[in-house]
Amino acid sequence: MSRFEDDQYETIAKPVTTKLTVKKSRFIGMMRSVDSMESVKFALSATHRDYPSASHYCYGYQFGLGKKLRSYATDDGEPTNSAGKPILSILKASGLSNLICLITRYYGGVNLGVGGLIRAYSQCTKQCLDLAETITQTCYQQLVITVVYDKIDQIYRLSRKMKAVISDVVYGQNVVIQIKVRPSVKPQFTDQLMGISGVISVDIPSENKISFREYA
């Protein structure tokens, strides 16, 4: 179970690599932080590039927050549930999220059996976790707020109160402020924005624009 607290999660701070040899089979484990399918694909591509002649590329990953948590595992040609499943099970039990563990195997000519494979892939995953340093990350959602000039201070005060992060400010006919807000406080944040008379609109990327009032 992931150690989620509101909009925060714990993951690994930087990539780690470990090696294990079992009856002439070489296992190379790589673990790194991921937060999207694009970063998962990058990790897979890098591993295939670095170890192009390996017999198997088995992995498990999980990323996302709450209901958007996404996980997957593959045995990549190993016997069913002998590689990917134990890798992912250990990741889930670690309490960490947004990470992938990819284990490359070079076959050594001796069959390890299902039990031996489960032990080898599990041990390699645990070794990666033992080497990893952890870090707490915070999730944010971007808001783009258009406001009249004389109401900027109210936006700033609200941002400090809700611990939002102002990432950009553009001055034109009105002021456009980009703010990063934790998803758990976004409803309360937008509700309080509605109480500020000079807010013209709030644009939430990937969602509909919220228009409050029209100003000439």
C-alpha cells in the first residue's frame, strides 16, 4: 500500500542499479522514478539500448495518485508469474509509488525453475530498494487565472493561504497568473476565487474554462 498523504507520495530520489548471479544466470536490476507512460517507455528503451543481447527484460511499475494509480508487470517470456508478478508485489509492499523496477536476465545455461526464478527476481528487486534513497514529492494541478490589476494582491494572499505556487505572471490588458494548486484543495481554492470580484476567468488545462465576470 502506498504511503499517500493528501497529494504527496514517496518515491526514489535517483536511479539505482544492482547485479545478481544465480547458477550462471546474470540478473541486472534497474530502478528509477516514473510518472507517466512516456517515462516508462524511456526507461524500457534505455535498458534495451544498454543491454541489447539479454534473454529477458522483466519489469513491474506503478505510478499515479489515488484512483488514477496505474500498475503493470510482465514476465517477458519467463514462466507465468515467475518474474513480473514478484517484482510488482515487492514494489506495492514497499509503500513507494511512481517507480519502475526492470530486471534484465542473461541466461546462463542452467534452468532455475519457477521457484528459483521467483527468488532471483525478488532478491534483485529487494536489492534495488535497499540501495535506493527516498524522497517525498507533491502533486500539483495548474490553474491559469485572469484578473484585473487591482485584485492581484488578493490572489497572492489566497495563494499563500492555500500553499499554492505561483509559477508565472504575464501583464497585459489584464493580469494572467499561472498557479500550481494541490488537487485536494483545488475545489476550495476555486470557490474562494469566485468571491474575488476582479477575477475574470480561471482556465484549468484539460478542463473547461470557468468564467466569472466579463470586464471591458
